[in-house]
Amino acid sequence: MGPLTGGRGRLLASRPKPLVPVAGRPLLAHALDAVRPVVDGAVVVVGHRGDRIRDRLGDAYGGLPLTYVEQPEQRGLADALACAEPAVEGPFVHLNADNVFGREPGGAANVRRLLARRRETDADAVLLVERISREAARRVGVVTTDDDGRVADVVEKPDSPPSRLVQTGCFAFAPAIFDACRAVEPGATGEVELSDAIARLAREGRVETVRLRGWRRNVNTPHERRAVEARLAGERLRHATSGPLDP
């Protein structure tokens, strides 16, 4: 299974966030490219103006079949994920649709590593994580691990981050995540946080991590979009000029 979308767009109010163009292509297309070589189908959770996403992408993307599921109200990422349960069978990949990965090693390589780790450990969840500054960690889900390297807790946007290890919005899940999503209560914002569901899995089961290779970035603001487009353009230029010279 491929990316799941949910949440509000801050880039352009006139269109759904997954359709905001980044480097000439919809933001959702970048996420689908990360999973398309690895999975056999994608479930896209849509909400407000979801018909525009269906009209743009249709029933398939680059040969990858797409299934659409409605999230009636924007009640958080855990709620969006729970809405997808009827369309999902067995372990699956979850990727937030505002993620853009760099060219090398790329999103698909990181997704393959997640799936391999889940098969090796039979974990309930495997998180793709990266280490960032403590200041930046205040804005995302922060991960702590025990002495064996397993996830002990996940804290969403803490004022005082307990570590610099953070979620990237890319996961491999067993179906147990759905029960965890339904079990957690809404937070202070009124939304049901996926971080809380993962923390529950960590207490009751097994949650592992895989470190991100290469780079990826969320695109939530015009500034972030410009930064990602500049980085992708730089990669394309380096790739175009790195071949052998003519004799």
C-alpha cells in the first residue's frame, strides 16, 4: 500500500495540498514515486476537495493502481489511517503525502529497507527516522529508544525534546496499528495523533527504527517548496554533468 493523505494544506488555499506543484509535478506524485517500485497498489485517503485529486490522478499512477478512501472530517493522521483499514490487507507502507525524497538513494530505497526490517523483526511498526537539531525537533514527532534500540516512546512536538531522533512520515506497519489508532484519544488540538498510536504500540508490542539514507523534506509552506525545488534542481544538474566526457 502506498501513501495516505490527511491534514490541512497551507501552501495554496485554492487547491488540495496533494496537488500543489513541486518541481512541476503534484506533491502527491513525489510520494507515489517513492512507493511505486515497491508496492502493488496504493490507498489514498482524501477529504475536502478529494474529487479534484481523483480527477487529476484517476485510477492508476504510472501503472500503480489507486484506491480512494474518504476521511469525512479532518480529525488527525491517526484517524485518516484508520479510515483506510477496509482497503488494506496485511502489513503495509504508510507515507505522508507531503514528503519529497532526494534523488539518491531515493524514497524507494528507503521504503525497501523499512519493509526488510519489518520482515526480519516481525515488528508492529518500523519508523524511518533521522537526527535533527533539538530546536527543529520541537515541531515534529520525537522518538526515544531503549537500550536494545527499540522504540520506547514517541512524543508529538514536545517543548523539551527528549532526543534528536524524529519521525519522517514514512512507516511500515502491521495491521495492529489500526486498533492502536482507534484506541487513542484526541490531543489538545482535537486531532488524533499518529504519534500517540505508535507510542501505544511501543508499550504493548514491538516498534523498530531505520535511519533515513539521503535526504527528504516535508513541504508545508512556500519557503519549503522553494527549498525543495532548488535542491532537486541541483541534483538534476549534477546528474546531467557527471557522465563521461566526450573524447
